[in-house]
Amino acid sequence: MRLFAKIRRVGLVTEPLPDAVPEAVAVVRDIDARARRVLGRAVGIRQVDAGSCNGCEIEISGLGGPTYDLERFGLHFVASPRHADLLLVTGPVTRNMEVPLRKTWEATPDPKLVVAVGDCALNCGVFAGSYAVAGPVASVIPVDVTVAGCPPDPNTILLGILTALGRLETRR
Amino acid sequence: MTGLSPTLFWLMVAGYVTAASGLLMPTARLTRITGAIGAIAGGAAGLSLACATLWTGESLTLAAPGMIQAAGGLALHLDRLGAIFLAIISGVAIPVGLYGGAYSASYEGRYSTRWMALNVGAFLISMSLVTAAASAFTFVLCWELMALSSFFLVITEHEREESVSAALWYLAMTHAGLLALLAAFYLLGSGGADGSFAALRAGAAQLPPGTRHAIFLLALAGFGSKAGIVPLHVWLPRAHPAAPSHVSALMSAVMVKLGIYGLLRVGLDLLGGGPAWWGTVVILCGAVTALTGVLYALVEDDLKRLLAYSTIENIGLVLLGVGAGFLFRSLGQPEAATLAFAAALLHAVNHAAFKGALFLSAGSILHATGTRDMNRLGGLVTRAPWTAAVFLVSAMSIAALPPLNGFVSEWLLFQAFLSGVAHSQASIAGLLTIGVGALALTGGLAAATFVKAFGISCLAIPRSPEAEHAHESPRLMRAGMLLMAAYCPLLAVFTIPVLATIIGALAEVPGLPAVPAAFHAGLTLHTSNGVAAMSPVAIMAVLAGTLVIVWMFVRVIAGRPARIGDTWGCGRIGQTPRMEYTSSAFAEPLRRVFSQLYRPAADTAVGVARPESPYYIQSMAYRTQLHPWFQRAIYEPLIAAVERAAAWTRRLQSGSVNAYVGYIVLALVVLLIVVMGF
Amino acid sequence: MDVTGIVCEAAQAVLGLALAPGVVGLIRRVKARLQNRRGAPVWQPYAELRKLFGKDMVVSPNASWVFRAAPFVVFGSTLVVYLLVPAFITPLPLNAAADLFALVYLLLLGTFALALGGLDPGSAFGGMGSSREMTIAALSEPAIALAMLSLALGAGSTNLGEIAARTIANPLAALSAGHVFAFAALFIVMLAETGRLPVDNPATHLELTMIHEAMTLEYSGPCLALIEWASWLKLTVFFTLAANLFLPWGLATSLTPAGLAIAAVTTVAKLGVLAVAVAVIETRIAKLRLFRVPELLAVSFVLGLLAVTSSFSVR
């Protein structure tokens, strides 16, 4: 019973999403019209860690919590890429994760979108040139939207996902 | 019609004798052909005879008092109760004959197929005559012939130690059962009646109660060991897998039912029922048998042994119905009794159909891959599609899934128990509630067992090179399997006529009235406390209709072709059979849940790289074994005692000729004293 | 069955399929609010179904026709079960086949098919899901059977229409000990069979904690839509059974517009109450580890036994 009293005391803590799209979000290629049409208001997101330091992951895990609550937009995380519509990729793609990332992308049914989160996913970040890194995410799988930052905060990531879905205006 | 029954009978005998005459054929191919034709012809004639008897009510009576006069001669009388079991035998003989025509080819060159043909013929004819036997002598003669011919069939692969051991266990247990039967018949006739069933029936009423109880218990033990009651079942999981697959089908589908037939004949027909504790004992035996059978089937890795344990489970279910029938009859609820017996008999018929199909498809798998170990099978659904399809249909039937026949008989068993609970006193109601719980748990565990059996054997990727190179069976084997599997949906669709026939057959037994059951589109039972209705045909129709509508709907909205992509394994590279679930793994959660019953012995062997430190592990081996506890608790001490007694008497065989001459002289002296004394 | 009957059953099927995603949407919304967040709107599952029907399918090369047929069998069998449940009117046109045990075993048919579908692609997750699902299905059978036995003892039959009719005719029987125990037993079994906490977390992403989801990891597109819809429909079936067998007032006994309207409103209200109850329980309770679930099912079995004993002594 104390639990329910505490729930009532805390109340609704979800913050409203900011209006403006920060410069961090960039659209890399034209979003497929079929994807926009099919993935109307229900999107399954599969998060792939392609060798990241987990800084981006901590921000992404905040998305599922009460403050940022991605479910209110109809998004939810899924376990299997077969259930996914959007791949959320972090990390400079390390050599060992290159094939698994590609396999994950192939296992996802069409229509699908890819959002690369973080400076590492965009251009390998601080790990650029390392012997263990194969290249940015765009060199392994086609990327639709990138979200720069090290790490980007959850609101920016959310804006990036919604941009990919065509639910927000953006600029290249 | 009067003249037709003897003709059909002699046709049946001729058919089976033709099958047995494979012994005399010059080539192996001719042996196979005569075996197949004989079994099919005999089966067809037997089935017609059984149906004629069931539908017209005419009984076939044949007597040959001249044969073996000293024991009272042979007497045969086929009434409706026996006709049901004759129908089972003949119905199964036809597909088995078809199947065996091609299957026995795999034995040519290594083992004698002529001898196998003779024994199959003898097996079929002795089983058919058991159902028609009308005197104790005829019954026991045919029973023993059945046991001997099946013994020779079990030991067909006599170069395998497993088969020889299985056959010896079988021989010992069937003769122990025979002793109990002989004692029961002796006690039955102790009132001065001659051996014929009619006289025994008349005389049984005058027997003292103690003798009647003893007869019932002896009959339960003797027939129960043939049927597979726990703990007299230990021969079944050994003998059924060791025999050739079409013989396993005959043994599992048909022979164990004759144990039920014997119990019904002696307990219900000859003795005419008894006090409430008879039914209670049978119900308890049935519950224990059903649960034990399914629990051991669940953890088996050998496909045929899994099917053998599943037979034990289903016999337990039949016994639950039989016990409930005896109980209700003694409590004065005759309609509930008829319902219970009818449910049990219907389940016996249904079980013959799907267990026969399961064993035939298991034989086909064995033929295709050479292995029975489910941990080495897999991927057969694409390599041997007909076999897999037969396996699936019969697995769904045995798991009691609607709308197939297994569901109908389980439903009837539930209804029989339910109709009894409502009208009984508290203790009986408690017993019946436990029965319902056991029935439900068995049904659920059986479903789990057959998901495992079909899923691991037939689906996914082959787990061994043998499975990878599996091929479909030859046409004749396929035909036999498909015919047997076709019985399942047919029995579901025609449940109502079959059930009506069974109830009509039971009505011949005094004290069992016909149950007011209305049969039109569905099956509506008007039991004394309400209405229960179920319609397998309606469910089948609605299910089929719904599936078609949904499929068309999906085709229209989303009919795009699918892309082929690797099985998702978290991005791993490549997939090997070692990544799949194994048969032992599938049953592991339930094995843990019931670990108190199984008492598995587990052994972990850890090999370390350096003896001084246990942390540098080089190898690890985990071995676990399930040893059925009855063997440890009951049979091993028994066998040890017999061996000790034998070792003690061996002392008489000293090897010295003088001692032997001394024994002879001693025997002569004793004999002279005895003769002179009288 | 005449034309009116076919229309009634078809209408019930359509209504059931329409309501099921809403029930699950309500549970998710209430859970979200109890987690102090806004959560997806109640009609989110409908959007999910629409999206899934628009997606392509990816199929494993190891999968056979069993994999492709399983979603249809699951969906078809669950829909047939819904056709036999007294959701709005009683007795149903198909009442001749509406038997409690038939229902239980039809649901088992769906579970069987899904378990085979999980094993077919040959992944370890699928095998694990199938194994665990069959374990729970097998162990919940005795509890269901005893709960049904107690209901059937009260009504004298296992026919659903009869049970509903006898409870309507005898309102005080609804408060009897037998009924209460049977409801409790059925509620626990429902949580187990539909994959709700504390038996299985429907929102988990950790494969080792999955039971139902593990079997669906290989499915995509329309087949996944069918499986998800079928599992939501199964939840609705259990809710409808719990509501309309134990508290059947509001069910229309004749086909009058007023009666049907009242039936629709009361059934939807009962489903809503049960959905909120499940959401609250899921928030309060933590998931049990797999080998503690048999203990929970044993509690359900004992409740069923108590239900039978109470029903028996009251007759």
C-alpha cells in the first residue's frame, strides 16, 4: 500500500518535448515514403551497440523511464530485429561488430529506418583511426538520420527518432 | 446374415495362416508379399466379422470338443464385447500388413524374415481367437500362443543385447502374469463348473466372497501385467522398442488392449461386478499408471521408448474409466457406469489408432535415419514430409487436441467422472476429484511430451549426418502409415456411430443400461443431473472455416512474399545444430519440478589443468541418469533373491557322479516307501 | 444454425477482435500511469496491428510449413474459443459445442501450435520458450480442471450456457465459497496462461526471462500480427469467462436492441474493471523465477480443490 501512496504522491513526471530541432539532428538521406506510411504511430526500436562506450546507451535507457517516456509517441523497444522497424545504432563500428550489425540490419523486415546516435556512430568520434574500428555506421549499413553529441541527451535522441519518422520538420 | 459369420471367420483364419505361411516361401520377396496379403485379407475379414457381430447382434459360436479332449476341447463364442476388440485387432492389422510388406525388407539378409512372418501370422490369429474364446482352456491356450509368438518377434534382432534382454524380461513377466491368470481361472472353476465361460458365469454367483475378491485381484495382476499397470509394466518400455516397428505397433496398439479385455471379461462379465473397493483399486492403479507413464515418457530421449511409456499412460486412462465403471455399478449408478465403460472403450479404440500411427512413423524414421535417439534427429519435416505429417496428426490426437479423436475420449472420461461426483458420498467424490485432477495433469503433460517428440525429431535442423541424409519411406510403408493416420480424423468424425455401437455392446452386460444420449449433429449426453454437449464435427467445421477465412484475409491484405533471412541468433555468424534445443533440454524444467519422483542421479566430473589449483578448469562433463525407481525398489531385490535361491540350490550340482547316483537311489527308496505305504 | 445464428456469431467474432487490442491498451495505459509516466494511448495496439500488417516478413531458411501455419492455427483456435464464450448473449447459437473442456483444449491447441512454431527455426531462444510454455501449460491443467469441475457441480453440466443460466437464476450462488475459490483459482491460471506477471513479463527484452515472447522472436510482419492479436484475444477470452461465468448479469437472453445494448455496456465495463485489476497486480508484484511458478500453480490447484469441496457440500 505504501507503494501506491508513493505513486500518488509523485504524480506524473513526464516532461514535454522541446519544440525546436537541435542542430545535432541531421537527415542523411530521403526517408522512404513507404516507411513513413506504414510506420504511422507504432514503431518498434531495436537498439544495437556496435562497440560504444555505453555513454549513449545510458542516455537511451533514460528514454524508457518516466521523465522522457518514449512510449507516449507510440515507440517501444523490442528484443528481436524481426519485430523492429527502426534500428538505433551507437558506437564506432568495431571490427568485431561489423558483421553482427550487418546481420541485424538484414534480419529486420522492410520497411525499416536507421538512426545513428552519437559522435562515434556519425564519424567514429574519439576512436577515429583506431586499429579496432571498421568505420562509421554509414559505412556498414544505410543510415537515415544521425544525431550528433557525445553523448546526445535523451530529448535530442527522441527528436532524432521522430525526425526519421517524419513527424517533425527538419533541415539537412 | 447367419451364414456369413462363420465364412468371415474362416476367411480371417485363412488370411492369417497365409501370412504365417511366409515361412515356407522360397524367396524373401514372396515371404513379404504373402505376409502383407495375408495380414490385409485376414484383417479385412476380421473387421467385417466384428462389424457384422456388432451391428446385427449375432454371435458366432464354434466348438471343437474333439480337439485336445482332455482339457475340454476348444470353444469359441464371439459376442459384442469381444467384437469391439476384434475390430481393434483387425483394423490395425490392415495398415500394419501394408507397412510390414516393405519394412521387413530391411531385415533380409541379417535375420530370418520367414520366421518373422510365421510369428506375425501366429500373433494375429492368436489375438483374434482370444477375443472369441469361450472357455478357460481356449482362452489360456490362445493367450500363451500370443505371448510366445510376440516373444519371438521381440527377439528378432537377436544379435543385439538390448533385444535379448528385453525379450527375457518380457517372457518372465508374461509368464508370471499367466500364473496369476491360471490361478484366477482355477478359483473361478473351483465351484465345480466346467471350463466354459457360460458355466463359469453361472457358477461365479455361488462362490464365497473371499474367493471372488481373490479372483478379481489375480485377474487384475495377470491382465494388468499384460496391459502395463505400474509396477508390472517394466517389460513394456524394453520390449516395445526392441521389436520391429510394425510389431511394436501391433503390441502397443492391440495387445495391451487385450489385457483390458481380459479384465472386463473376468471382472464384469464372468464375476458380474463386485463391491466398491474393486473400482477404487482400479481407479487408483489407473491414476498411478497414467501419471507414471507420462512422467517417464516426458524425459525419454529414445523415440520408441517414449511411445512405449505413452502407451502405459493411455492404459492408465482406460483403467481410470474401467475403475469408475466398476465403482458406479457397485454404488447403484448404472447409467454413470455405462458412460464410464463406454468412455474407457472408446479411448482404447482411439488409442489403437493413434499409437499405431505413431509407431509406424517412428519405424519410418528409424528406417530413414537408422537411429531412435531424438538427440540425433531433426529436420525430417522437409526430408521425409509424409512421415512427419503422420507423426504430427497422431501426436495431435494423442495430446487430446480438438477436433481429433483423442479429445473426444478424454472429454467423455471427464463427463463420466463428473456425472459420478455429483451423486456420491463425500469419500467417493474425493476419489473422483483426484481422478479428474490426475486426468487433467496427464493430458497437459502428454501435450508437452508430444511437442517435444515431434518438435525435436522432425523440426529445425538435423542434429547428425544420419538425419541430414534421411529419405522418405517406400510407397508401401507410406500407404500403411497414411491409412493408420487416417483412422484418427475418421474416428473423430464418426464418433457418434462408434460410441453408439460401444454402448450397444455394453448393454449386453446385465446391469448396464443404455445411456440416454442423443446423437444428431453433435453428441448430446443427457446425464441424470444435466446436459453435456459436445460436437467434434461442429468444432472441426468452425475451425476449418475460421482458418480459411483468416488465411484469405491475410493473403488479401498482406500477401507479399517473404524474404529469407538467417535465424536470429544475436548476430552470431553461422548456425550449427549444437545451438538448437535438445530433447533432454526440452524436458528439463518439468524434470526439475518432479525431481522428487524421478530422483535423478547426477554426476559432474571436472578436469583441472593443474592439480594444485581447482580454478584452472580444463574439461567438464555432466552426466545425469534416470533410473526408474520401481526397478531399484521392487525388481532388483526380487531378482537378487531369486539369484540367491538359485545359487543355493546349485549346491546340489556338485559335479560328482557318486553324489548323483546317491540322489537316484534316495529318490527310489522314497518312492518305494510311498508306494508301499498306500 | 440458421442465418440469425451465423450473423450473431460473426458479430461476436468481430466485436471480440475489435475489443481485444483495447483491453491490452488499457492495461498498458494504467501500468504507465502507475509508473508516473504518460504512456501510449489506449488505442496504441490497434496502430501496432496496422503497422505489422503493412510490414514484410523475414523467414528463416530452416523453417518449414509448420512455422508458417502456426500463427493461423493459434489465431483460428483462439477465435473459435471466443465464438463459444458467452460474451454478450446467452445461450449462444453455437451453444451445442460450447463446453468448458472443449474450450480449455482448444486453447491448448493454440499453445501446441505456437510451441511447434517456436521450435521450427532451430534457435535456442525458441526452444527455450516452447519448453517453458509447455511446462506452465501442463502444470496449470489440473487447476483449470478443478475450477471447471466446481462450476459444473453447481450447474450440473459443463456447458457454458447452462452455467451462465444457473448463476443468473440463482444470484446468491455467486457469493458462495465455491464460486469465490473457483474465481481465485481461475484468476491465477489466467495470469499464467496469458503470460502476465508474476509468471511472465510481457514487456521484457531479456530473452532468458521470456516465456511467450521467446517463441515469437522469429516471427515478423502479418504472422506476428496474428500471434499478438491471438494472445490479446486469449486474454479477453479469460476476462470474459471470469466476468460472465461468475457474474453473468447484463448478458442478453434475447435479441432485443435494449438487451444487446445493456450487454455490450456491462461486458465492456467488466472487461475494463478486470484490466485495471490486472494492471494494478502487475505493478505491485515482481516476477517469479521460473522454478517458483509451479508453487504458484500448486496454490491455484489447492484453491480449485477447495472450490470443489465447497460446491460439493453446498449442493
